[in-house]
Amino acid sequence: MTETTRRFRPIHGVAVVAVLSALLLGLQFLWEGGLTRPKYARVAPDAAGEVRLEVASLGPSQVRFYRFLNSGNQEVRFLVARDASGALHTAFDASESDYKMKRGFRHDGDWVVNNKCDTACRLEEVSTGGGCRPVPFRHRLEGSTLVLAEAAILDGWRYFR
């Protein structure tokens, strides 16, 4: 009569749910790019409603990713790329065809690659936009400073809501 019966206790159920939740969150993190996600530098508008970025150190075939956040807590992610010929391109870190998935882009050599469908476009083609390419927006260059109007950046807010 020393037989013990094992019972499934509530604490065991909580532990199983916690482990499965952690596993699902880890898989989602890896599915969405995981450790290969670009690092975003945070920027905000100045009193004149402009974002000024120093781009003199941005070399050919390089891309930088930024996270714009204004006082209204509107967040927009974008990228600044310099192609092999030295031309600058600005675009939102979203495409028209799959922005709702919020997967964005990554940089790979002379290419910008869509993280959702793995299609790539050359840095020279970033300004053309459409389909699986990043959505471009207006900018101006003052010497070695890239000037972005807050209104131009906020035109892309709809991709990140």
C-alpha cells in the first residue's frame, strides 16, 4: 500500500504554459530576423521641424537605419543609403506590398533585401520604390548634412502604426 499516484497539479500546468510561451516568443523573434536585425539610431526633429544627419562618413555601398520619434510619440523607421556612385537615397523601412507585417529591410553589400519575401534591389534603385522595394521620401543635402523635414518623414507614419 505504499504506491503513490502522480497527479497533475496546477503549478505543472502553469510551468508548461510558461515554457511554451517562451518557446513561441523565441521562434517569433528568430522568424522576424532575430539577431540580424539592423540597429536603429534614434533621431528626433529640432525646433524647426527638421532632422539633420551628418552623412560625410557614410561611404559608398553603405546603409544606416534610423528610428524617428517625435513629441507626439509617432515612430517611423527609415534608412539612408549611399550607392556605389555616391548618390544618397532615403526610404522608409517598409514596402508598399507588405508593410503590415513590419519586417523591414536589411543591407547586404550593394543590395537592400526585403526581410519578408527575400527579394533584393540594388542601392541605386532604392529611390524608385514600389512592390517589394523600400518606399522613398524627399530629402535635401546641405553640404555633408542630410536634411529631412518632419512632414516628409511623417508621410510614412501609416506604414508603422
